[in-house]
Amino acid sequence: MAEKSGKVGFVSLGCPKALVDSERILTQLKTDGYEVAPTYNDADIVVVNTCGFIDSAKQESLDAIGEAIKENGRVIVTGCLGSQESLIRETHPDVLAVSGAHQYEQVVHAVHEHVPPPAQAEHDPFVDLVPPQGVKLTPRHYAYLKISEGCNHRCSFCIIPSMRGDLVSRPIGEVIDEAERLVKAGTRELLVVSQDTSAYGVDTKYRTGFWQGRPIKTRMHELCEALGELDAWVRLHYVYPYPHVDNTIPLMAEGLILPYLDIPFQHASPKVLKNMKRPAHQEKVLARIANWRNQCPGLTIRSTFIVGFPGETEEDFQILLDWLDEAQLDRVGCFEYSPVEGATANELSDPVPDEVKKERWERFMAHQQKISNAKLQAKIGSTQEVIVDHVEPGYVQARSKADAPEIDGVVHIEGDYGLNPGDMFEAVIDAADEYDLWAQPKHVVSE
């Protein structure tokens, strides 16, 4: 066998929280002197960070492991699917090691065991290899900031707690230090992620931490205040609508953080929500949404929903459609219910037939498209601050404050303006469809 040079291939699957895990593993490996290989052939070993949330994600992860074994032969598996080691080894008995979600040390140890790190004398890891903000898998101008691990909820359709455990909040000083390093390194947008962002600090009883000698409680509101002092957009994801979320809206109205909330409502029927083991007071949520928008008229609310949950009747589904009309959410995703091995929802009676699930999904999407289209049409003629994601000759792709990367819409801009990814500027909206906007830079329009 040829001498190993310390090159690690990496495949990262799943959600933004898993992406943060991948970035942390890669940062440690780079610190230890390894290089990141761009192809299977260049790698001495391959790490596959898996997703195991639903059956289709499990299959994608198993397929990715199989491809890595076929192309390289030396594979370490980590991530959410790692909690089902027997399934992985039964499907792919040749994997070298398996570890679960956010088990960084085990992954790095396994890499060290099978590909010893390059001689330390050959590099100074803190000067030569690792930038201050760590290794990022996102573009330079935005970054995910993970504030906690795990979840205290026990939603019947979800197995996240069994894979990632109960809520464990990161020390607030550590989180803000990381955010500050990212911003100093060029990050223009921080995307705050966790399993339950609004529960940040519950496990520590909102313990007082310190940042630059300043006492700060480990709590979402104080975190947002501190992040708002940095020169970057701050976007909140995976927020449960607890009462204290109301206190965050004034920060958005003041411009400290983006007027954007990603809240996974999942359904509107009290019966379905009860079966899901979710909060079931949607009428109160509607009143709170109205109050939020009264305080912060520019607020964007995105959410996800599940249709075809066991026991969902046509009446339940109609309640959901009517609720959408009342809520007038800006960005919405929808999934057909899919059984997840180990989820308690599998024990519920009255499964919804696949053809009914598909039909309801199509109706849901058509219903929400009308709402989304009307909201975007209303933006025509307005001026929006945007951030550039991608530039090519004659075309710029950007996003407004209402658009999170990869999951929401984009702003299309025709022409060459000497822009670069991460640039921010004001644009005048001149067209829209159900998802995206078209615009021109304001200074061009005014000229």
C-alpha cells in the first residue's frame, strides 16, 4: 500500500445542524495536520456524516456509505444514522468505525487510528491550516451558528431525542466568541440553529455566562441582543412559539436581528397536534402572529407542516387550510407523513393512504402558493436590502432579509454590476412569482 499522506475525504448529509458537526470535525482534523481531499481517489480515508431522520434520509445515507466504500474502500461513518450501528454494519460490513451524532472525538480518534496524522513538525496547525473561524462548508459570507444539541420535546413523529439526547446548551460566551470570529473573518450572515432555539438555556436554568468580561444570561433574548451588536445579519431558525419569543420581536423591529422567524408549526388541527404531541393552541398562535406583525410589520414567518399524519381526516386537513388563510405565512414547506423507525407515531391507528397523502400535499401546496404569490406580488415596487450569493457574467443571485439560504426564495438580478458574494445593497423589486423576486440595484434605477 502506498504511504498515506493524511488526506481525508468528507461527505456531509442532512440538516444545517449536521453541517455544523461536519465543520467541527473538519476543523479538528485540519488542526491535526490532515488535508481535505476533493475526490474519493485523492483520499486516504472517507468520513460520511449521515442523516437518519426519515426513511428516505436513511436510504440516502446508506447509499452514500456504499458509494464511498466502492470508490475508496476505507470509510468511517458518523452522524444521526450512527445510532443504528447494527443497520449500518448489516448493510455495509466493511465500514471501519461507526459513531453517533456530535461525537466529534470518536470520529477524530477513528481517523487517527486508521490514518495516523502527519508529523507535527511539518506544520503549525494554528498558523498554516486552520483559519480563526474554523473550517466552513458554507460560502464565506454566511455561516450556521449552532447554540445547543438535543431536544426536550417528545413529538410522536420524531426520533431526534433518541439520536441526539436531551437539550444541552452551549455556554453563551463560547457561542458569541464563535460568532465574533466568524464575522471578523468575513461572515455577513449568522444563521442560528439548534433542535429548539427558543429553549436555549433551559437546561442550565439560564445560567449567567460571560463574554468579554460582561455577564450575560444563557437565554435566547440575551443571545440575540449580543449577536445584534455584531456587524452581520442574524437569522433565527427552529424557534418554538413559547411566550418569551414575544420579547424577541422588538429586537427585530429595532433592526438588531433580522425580522425572520422559522417556526415548525407542523399542523393546525387540535386533534392532530395532540397526536403529534405538539402544542395545540393554534388559535392563540394566530393572535400572537397578529401581535408580532403589529409590532414588526416587516416580519417574515416561515414554517413546515406534515399532511397525512395517522388519523388526519378531511375535516382536520380543512382546518389546516383555513388556518393558513388566517396566518398568511410568508414561506412554507410541507411533507407527506413518512413513518420513522422508532417513532411512537407508528403505533397510531388510522393510517392515511398514500394516494390521499399525495392529494392533500398537492392541495396544500397549491393553497399556500396563492398566499405566497400574493405576498411577493405586494413587494413589487418596494426597496429591499439584499445579500449576494452567486455571481456570473450578466447575472447576480441574491437574497432578501426574508430569504434563508437554500430553503427560501432568491432575488434574480440581470446585468453586470461588479458585485461579489457577500455584498449587500438596496434593490428595487420589479417582478415576482410564487417563490422568487426579480430586481435591479437601486442606484441603477435612480440613474
